[in-house]
Amino acid sequence: MSKSAPPPGTGDITPQEAPVWNLLEESARRIYHLYGYGELRTPIFEYTEVFQRGLGDETEVVKKEMYTFEDRGGRSLTLRPEGTAGVMRSLAGTDAVNGMEHRVFYIGPMFRGERPSAGRRRQFHQIGVENVGRVAPELDAECISMLVHFLNDIGITGFTVKLNTRGVKADRPAAEAALREFFKPHLAEMCPDCQERFERNIWRILDCKQEKCRNVIAGAPNAADYFSDETKAYFKQVCSCLDAMGIEYEIDPELVRGLDYYVHTVFELTHPGLGGQSAIAGGGRYELTLPGINKPIEGVGYAAGMERLLMVRDSLGIVPPAPEPPKLFLASMGEKALAFNIGLTAKLRRAGIPVAVEVEAKSLKSQMRSADRLKAAYSVIVGDTELESGVAKLKRMADGNQEEIALTVEALAEALK
């Protein structure tokens, strides 16, 4: 592999691809601001214990997928595999721990050493939100509504909202006992991972994607049947709020999400445009216990994989925006004209006009080929005559129409705007 090649599992975002990435980010910022969310930027890596304590030692992410290393001081650091734990670490020193509401969102790269799948490289990108501090079923529903709003804004339709409840910690012993009783006679026909999950964390079995295990899981009891009346009432209120918002959803008893911090509401959005790996976003309500904090921080949020969102847009036939071409191309005939055009180019750019100019002495024919290749909207040819008169011809490249124009920043900017 050459030294200039990207590391395995990562990919460049080229200038041709960047506009559609910017579209997603700009849409997220605009939509989330409507709901009162501000952007939070956390470090690319954190102390490893932030994720071990926050996500749970028995999760697949912590056990198998994190990129962890020691720095020169012998401290264990990890490239962030998801966004929530870092956000919670950032807010741990605020009044969020005392129940005051904080609304934040994040955009950026995440890292997991898992087997690459549809839209998931080892470096991938997420857009996520966190509503931290308060606990209310109405906030859970609003979070789902905001996600639907964002997806619709970027042109994505045809997705399914899947919904379930994980209950609270006090609900789980009875549910776990029922699951253990059901799965025990089937262990021999299940995958090695599920056999291990049976001993270490039985909830992880419900998240298994292997077909032979899915066939068994389909007959498992609904854990929610063993939850308290208070938990059931909480989930019922989430559903009532979604109904009032006109958001369609399916209740999926097998949906648990892959991280241990979830309580109460969990949700996932899937789309057929991705094939077998159909999840495009997911989240729920959670409680995280972080190093140095005596009580859990509570919140609700979600993350959407940007690569997968782009794949779904492609499957729907949505044409991505193209890079913006220059508004004007300045062609030069002679050294004096070239010097004049270089100065004029700088002034026009400061006036907000995208301009291109050939900075080397080349033939007029070669320069006009460059204007065509760049898809410039207009061109101006400057030579000795134009310099003397202070007037040139502004040519519209699409049809060749021309008009005389003064070679001043004010005149060109007015015509081009």
C-alpha cells in the first residue's frame, strides 16, 4: 500500500461528494435549531473508562469493536465508537445531573473495529441529538418526531419507525427470568455468541442478527409483559404523543438496541433501500453512570449514520447537489491583462462572487476550454483594448449572448448577482 493511500476501512469525501454531505449537516443544524438544540463538539478520543462505564462492559462495542490504545503517559484512550457517552461526560459538570434540561446535537466521525457492512466503514459519521436532564415520555416522542422531521427534510420517505420499551432496572429481574427459562432449552441450536450472552447478558440475545437465532427469538416471551404498571403507563404515553403528532410506528417486542444504558423507550428507523442492513437511525431513553459521578445522568437521544442516509437518498433516486461552478471566468490576452485579471479576481471574490482565472500565460482557446470544463456561467475576455477603454464583453456561456460591461467590481458584481 502506498503511503498516500487511506487506512483500511476509511474513505475520502471528495469535492464532488462534499456538497451532499454539507446538505445533510446544514439540514440538521436548521431543523434542530427549531427545537431549541445547540451544537456540541466533543473530542475524537476519550479516556477508555468513559465508554466502559457508559456503554457497559458486556456490550459488543466495548468487548470487540473499540479502537483503544495507550498514550505516552500510559493512559488508556479510545477513539469514540458513538456520541452519547462523550456528550454525557461533557455535561456531567453541569446542572444536568440535577434534572435541568440540556438540548444538544453533534455531527462527526465515529470509529469501530467491526466487520464493515452496508454504509458502515471503520470510520463512519453520525448526526445525533441528546436531550439530557429531564425525564418525560413527551420528550421521548418529541425526539422521534424531530428525527422524522429531519429525514423528511433531506428527502427520505418510506421508512418504518420501530418502537419498544426496555423498562427500568427494577423491571428486569422478572423479565430476565422469563427469557432465561425460554432460551435455555434452545441454546444448543443457537450461535456461540448467544450461548455466551445467555450467561453474561441475556438481553443481548434479542439483538442477534443470525438467522438460526432469529428463528428461536421469534418465539420468545414479550419482556414488556413483566414490567410494572408505571413502566407500561410511561410507554403508553409515548405512543399517545406519537399518535397526536401523526407519526406512524410499529411496536417491536424484540427491539432492545445494542447498548446497556437504555431504559424505557427504544426506537429504530429502517428503510428497504439498504437491503439486509436496513437500520438508518436509532436511539432511546438512557441512564449513564460515568467515572467520578455518583448518580446516573438521564436523557433521550438518537444517532443517524450519514453514509446510510446518503445510500437511502441514492436508492430513492434523489440527485445529489453538484459542486458550485464559478460564476465568472476571466480570460487574459497578454501580460498586462493577466496582472489586471488577477487583481480583479481577488476583489470580486471578496465581494462574494465565485471567480476563476488562468494564472499562467496560455492561448485564448486553451483558456476558454478551461471555462467550459469548469462550467462557468459567464466569461470576460480582457486584452489591451479592454484595458484602455475600461469596458469588456460579458458572455453568457450557455447561449453565447453578450453585453458590454464596465471592468469594475461594482458593475460585474451587480450583473452577476
